[in-house]
Amino acid sequence: MEELKYIKFDNYLNKELTGEELLSFEKKLQSDADFKQEFEIYKALNSSLSSKYENEEEETKLRNTLSNLGATFIKEEKKETKVISLMRYRKLMVAASIALLIGFFIFKNGDPVYSDFSNHGNLELVVRGDSNETLLKAQDAFNNKNYKTAFAQLIVLEKEFPNDIEIKLYKGISLLELDKFQEAETIFDSISKGNSVFKYKATWYKALNLLKQKQFETCEEVLKTIPESAEEYDLASKLLRKL
């Protein structure tokens, strides 16, 4: 079955084949021209998909790899049989064309989406006082993506610790997850204009707030204000390449 063959391709690329299975696979790569070409196409497509956020050069690399497969295939066929099998060649080029079209679609038409970048990590607040129970409830709710409950508990905490910027930031993130965009923006904007350690994290979330609303141009403008020295710079750069 084709599915089993592609699973085997994937296992080989991930270095999950061992012993006799590995030897058998590599032997078939050397002896079976059809098998080798299908593997090369799969590898090229797999590489383009796994690196779709890395850089625009991947599209060119994919194009070059796939366009060269046809020439390589013809050269090998001439060496072995002196005659090119039209059916085999057409099958190869159809597969290559499909792969190229998929790759091109991903690179050029795949607008970035909020869910690709909304990895908040776990909330682990450090505060002093008599609010341990509220703090634990807020953390548990946020970490389990129960943002409505998290927001309610963070409001309680904010009343006791009105100057705690981290509490304000995560209150904003909870609002963002609840699609309360205007309220979230007010919080992120306020923090990003300050001088706390959360300044650029708030700027990053200000950009994500715009991304979720598909306001791509404004999102790009905000991302460009994050300096290279900021911890969020790499994430900002990755998103900028997709916009």
C-alpha cells in the first residue's frame, strides 16, 4: 500500500529504521530507480513543509530540487535501458508537479494564523500575601485553557497587587483568548509603553491581538518595534517572514 511506503519514508528520514529494516531500505534505494525517485520527491516535499516558517529560500530550494528530479530520472534511465519509459516518466512528473503546487501554495498563500504562534507557556505567578488559593486557581485555569475562569481569578489578584505587571499581562492574554480584542489591546498597549521586564512581551501580544483579527499590516508594524535584544525578537522575525 502507498500509505505504508510513505510511513517507511518518514521513518527513514527520522532515523527510526534500524538493523535489517534499515539495510533493506537503503539497498532498495540503490537498486530500485522508481523507489528512489519517489523517496526523493517525498523528502523534498517533507522538507518544504517542515520548514515553512524558516525563510523564503525554501520555495526556491523546493523548485530546484523537484525540477532536477526529472532530468536525473531520464539520465539514469538512459544509462540502464537506453529507452525512457513514458509511463514511468509521466508518473514521476505528475507527482513532482503536485508536490510543487502544494509547496507553492503553502509558501505564498498560507497566511499566518494566531494558533501557530499562541503558545503562552504555563502561568507561574510569584506573589506574597494571603491569596495562595486564588493564585493557584488562576494558574490552574489558565494552564488548562479555561481563560474565563483565569480572567476572573486574575481580577481578584489584581485588586490585592495593583502594581503587579505580570498579573495585568496575563489578564490581557486571557482577554485575547476570549476575543475581547479592545480590552486586551488597552492592557498590552499600556505595558508596552512602560519600562518593565514585560515591555516587549506585551508588544508581542499586541501584535498577536492584531494577527488574530487578521489585521496583517498593522501587526507587521508592531512587530518591527521589537528590538533584536528582546527575548521575543526571534518569534517576531518568524512571524514577519510569514506576513
